[in-house]
Amino acid sequence: MRTQLRAGRTVLAAGTALLLALAAAPAASAHPAAGHRSVGSLVLVGGGLKDDNDQVYGEIIDRAGGKGRARIGVLTAASVPESQDPNAGDPATCSNSACNGAYYADLFTRHGAADAEWIPVDLDHLSAADSDRVVAQVNNMTGFFFGGGDQYRYVTSLLHGSAHTDSKVLAAIRAKLAQGAVVAGSSAGAQIAAGADMITGGDSYEALRDGSAPGYFEDASKLGYLPEGGFGLLRSGLLDTHTGTSGREGRSLRLASDTGHQRVYALEENTALVVEHPGSPDESMRVVGPQGLAVFDLRHAHAGRRDGGWSLIGARYNYLTDGDRYEPSRWLVRPASYKRSLQPQDRTAVPANNDVFYSLANDDGVPYSFLGTARALAQSARQREATATTFESGPRFTVTFDKSRHFTPLTDDGTTADTLIGMTVSVTPG
């Protein structure tokens, strides 16, 4: 699946620059200033949202007015349009914006929404983003869901491409958020909520080796970012998605360091980050779902070069799971009340790990392991430090995990380290 996604993205890249230029249009409204208090909320999913995830779909519907009252507008412009889908005429195999819009609308209805409708904006219908008729449709909704695909298509269709100004539809959604609506999204639909330096692509190893560059690249392994960002709904940290499945911690750390961000929110699949009062000093967060959220704190980290490669020393690593809360203004994790401190009991050595970022080059298909090593160390009664390496070796990078004096593991079942607070991680060549 990961290889297929990268191949599809390469096909898209060549046409995107032209679409950006063609889509430029006058601004409908400016982005709100930082510190603006929103009555509404965000529900951002790290991708891979399963159809039967009642917890996350229920969260979105509750925030849109509840079962039997919620009216959800579905936006899927991150998908290819019908004109680019060879299976557009087959409902069983189609995968385009209209097809995916109908799919999500049906899902929200089945989960209890009173109404769910596709908002017909995509690369085939760029003018619809400034249509008063579509704006009227948006204004009748109490919540919005942005589907996955490629977040750059949202830039093209809803931000007037390189002009990076709000279309009328996006301005209307922004106004509804300020009035109390929920804005949700999965994968690219979550990523587009990012502020400055929105990630446009890249793999962890290549990111550590080569660094980042502004832009959108045909080489999907190259770490690219958009300095202007996405919709700017979440500005308190850099945002990344599919963290566990694609081993993206390395690219997130490198981009944050390169661009001066002190915090990263790295979202796991099928799990949501619920954000109250986004973009304001009162912003607060809660994790909902079966996996978790990594929060990296780079305030005291130091980047540089050693032994011929890039390094980052002393980043703080927190991993939050279902029910945990986070206060960005205080940099504070508030664990769920039912979790308690874990007393490590494991006397075995932390297992060796030679693929910390789940490399595409590793044909053995080893499981995701950054979190695996961190949890094994948290549960160890004999080790305060553990290391894991990249699969690639040109140069090889080593990640060092350290249970600092501030480290606290928490558990739900008394055995597993579910939540991790205050672990230190460093990345060095060699």
C-alpha cells in the first residue's frame, strides 16, 4: 500500500505546479490572526480511519450536534477527480473525489448523522470553491470532514493554489468553526489543518540524511514542506500523520529542527486528536482512539553535525493514548484519571532494533519499532537507555532513548507502558 501511494503521488506531482498557477484567484478572506478564539473544535485523525471506529465518528457527530441532528459536509478534493480515475464509472472500484465523497457521506449517515453531503469542490470543479451556491450548502452544515489523499490538492482547490488565499468555501468553513462547528479530517484531511511549514512528503531516513527543502517534489522520499502552511487551523506545533505505520518520527524531528518549530504532533492511524479552541491561548487537546499521539518537545534540543552527519540531541518525547489530555500553553500532559504509574518488572534486555523508522527498503517487513523500543525501555527494570538504528547505512543513524529523571510511564493494565511522559531521544550518525 505504501509503495502504491508513493507511485500515485509521483504521477500527481508533475501536474500540480500548473494547477497551482491556474487556480490563483483573489482572496475571499484573510486567515484569522493567531490568538483568535474559536468556539468550535478540530478532530484530526492520523489516517487509516476504519469504518467501524464508532469512537471517532461518534466524537465528530457529537460535536456537530449529536445523532439525528448533525449535518456533515464532506470534502474530498485531496482525491483524484473523476476525470483522472480510470474506474470512475464503476461504483465498486472507483476512487475519486465524488466517489469518496459519497462513501463518507454514507458512513456518517450510518453512524447517526441527520444529513451528510459531499461538498462538490475538486480539481475538476475549481470554480465551485468560490460559488455562492456551494457556500450556501456549507452554511447549512454543522460539521465538516476532509478526506485523505494528497493535501496539496486542497491547497490547489481551496487556497487558490500559489496565491494561498481563502476561497469563499474555505472562508465559510472557517467562519462556521469560529461559531461552533467541528472541522475534522483524516490523513491529508488532517495534515491540511497545519500552520506554517506543512509537510508535503518525505521518508525518515532520507530526511535525516539530506534535510528538508520548501516545495513539493516528484521524489516522494524527499522531505518537502510548504512554508505558507495549510489552512492554519492548528498552529501550536508541526503536524504529521501516519506516524506509526510509516515510521515518520525521523522526518518530523528533522523538519521541526530545520524550520525552528519547538513542538511536533505526530498522529497515529485510526486515532484522533481532538482540539478545543484551536489557535487560541486556551487551546487544549485530548486523544481518542485505539493508538496514540507522539508529542515531541524540542525546546532544549540541540541540532548540529557530528561524524559526517546530522544530529539532534535531547528532544523530549511524550506518547499519549486514549483519554490523555495535553495543554499546549503549559507544555503539560494530563494522563487519563484511570491510568497509574508503571513499576517496571521486565528483567530481559530491550530487543535489538535495526529498523527504527520502518524502512521501505526492508523487504522483511519488520513491524513499526520506534514506539516499540520506547515501550520496551519503559517496561525494563534493568536499563535506563536503549538504542535503535536505521535500516539504511549510508550513513546509518542511531536513535538513543533515555529514561531521564523526569520520565514517567503510565499503565492501564499494570503491565504495559501505555502512556510515556518525558522520555529523551537523540539522533546521531553512526
